[in-house]
Amino acid sequence: MTIIINMRGIQYKKIKIAARFIREGKLVAFPTETVYGLGADALNEKAVKKIFQAKGRPPDNPLIVHIANFEQLYDLASSIPKEAEILAKKFWPGPLTFVLPKKDSVPLITTGGLDTVAVRMPANEIALSLIKLSERPIAAPSANISGKPSPTSAEHVIDDFYGKIECIIDGGETKIGVESTVLDLTLKPPMLLRPGGLPLEEIERVIGRIRVHPSVKGHIVDIARAPGMKYRHYAPDAQVIVIEGRKDKVHEKIVELIQDYHRKGLKVGVMSTGGFYEADVCIDLGRNSEEVARNLFKALRELDKEGVDVILAEGVEERGLGLAVMNRLKKAAGHRTIILK
């Protein structure tokens, strides 16, 4: 049986129930500012193993450990560079994850077998209170079946995990809608491993140039140093095709593709950024990258519920949150992308 805790604002008595589950080595889904996480005690091997089992997650796909104050970082990382202190002071709590050398106290199952640990401090009072009251660092990937679109509401988590985990905290819809930005601070200069809720440009304004890992733009990797690098992610049941280029040409191409798929008897969904299409289902994601990011995973799940066969998605410019949006869209599409000159 799954307990659902409805939370609007901070109600410590309710959070204490979920915190007890964490201390007992059980699973709790909870909101963050990015997406919902599926949490367990990060230092409890048996508890962390339950995350992988529940999600169907490959064991070499590392988890992000969530903390509630900077001092907890010293319990997890064997060394902390100056850049971490500078960035944490500027952006924590927030959607920024550091990859650092791990301490022996962090189980290898939590780090996907790596000698590094990924850590962040979420900007969500429910999440922070859960960490504080459980008195544990909490390992938490997104609370969805592995490979599927990430959850941005408790309803999404219920769809995937009701009856399979002990507790779901319903804290409403998340604010950002895509996962955290992951930065490898074991390298000089640091390297962006996954674009996310904190734009690359904002980080570079604080610490200077950051290299971008080839996987961000779709290159295949053998070893995942961060979540979202190696395996198929964010994908609905329907086939996704991303169309990018000049706005007018993208519109023309999508109209053409809708007609082609309709002739084949297929049901077509479109994710647009302002254009209207005579598709079976058309969802407007918004006019800017912040709106698109917030609505992206919700739209993918809605289109699956509508039973579409094909999803045609308008691309966005790869700057600001647009880099994270396009990273997620291209992974959802299996890198089926049409680029129009």
C-alpha cells in the first residue's frame, strides 16, 4: 500500500511520517523545484537498491544525492574544490548538481560504481524538510519508470508507482520542469555533463569557461558519469520526431508530416511553441524556454494518454534553458531530428 501525503505549504507532522520511512530504509517520492524524486537513504545500500528495482534502472546509472546544508557535503565528498564553494554560495539551494570525488562511506550502488558522487541541494521546502527530518542524505533520481518522461506532478508519480512504493508526497506541480544541471568539478576546467534547470551561461558568468561533454549534443558514451548521459531517457510510448530550424520552415514541414502520417492511418500529436496545427492533438508548450521546460514532460505524458502514434515537436534555440529542453527532446526522440536550413 502507498500512503499519499497531500501537502500545501510545510506541515512538519506530515513530513515526519515520510522521514520515518526514509530512516527505515523505504522509498518516498517527493517534489523538488525541478521534477519529483524517488528517494531513499543514500548511505543505506539495501534502501538504494530498492530505487533501482522500482524504476527498472540500470545499475551503472548513478544517482544524485540530495542534502539540506553545505556542511553535509563534507560527509559525502573526499575533496571540495573552491569552485564548489563559490557556486554553492551563488546557486544553492537550486537546480545545480556537483560531481565530486566520493568518500568511502558512500556506497558504490549510489554512485553507479564510480569513485565520484553527484550532490545537490534542492530549492524546495518540502524536500529540504524531508532531508532534515530524516537526518539522512537522500539519493533520488526522477520518480518515473526508467526511460519514461520525468514526473512534474504527484499524479505522474501515482501513475508509475502507486502500490509499488511506501509513500508519495503531493506538493503540487514543480516549478522548473527539467532536472538539475550536472557539473563535473573533478576536471579543470569543469565540464557540463547534463544541461538542466540552471543555464550554462549563468554558471560561466560566475566561474568562467566550462567544457561541454559530447553526450550533451547526442554522442554515445560507454560510462555514465551522471544521470541522463548513457541510456534512453524521457521517452513516451509514441515515436518522437524533433523538427528544428527557421520557424516558417518548421511549420511547413510539420504540416507536411501530419498529412503524410494521416494518409498512413496514424494518429499524430504536435508539441508547438506557438503555432497551430490540424493534428489529432496539438499542445502549446509556451512562448519561451522557461514555459517550454515547465510543460515538456507533462505534454509527453498527456500525448501518450491520448494514444497518439507519432509526436512532432518544434525545436527551440539551444541557449538558456533551451539547451536542456533540446537535450531532453532529442533523447526522447532517440535523436530522430530533422534540421531545416
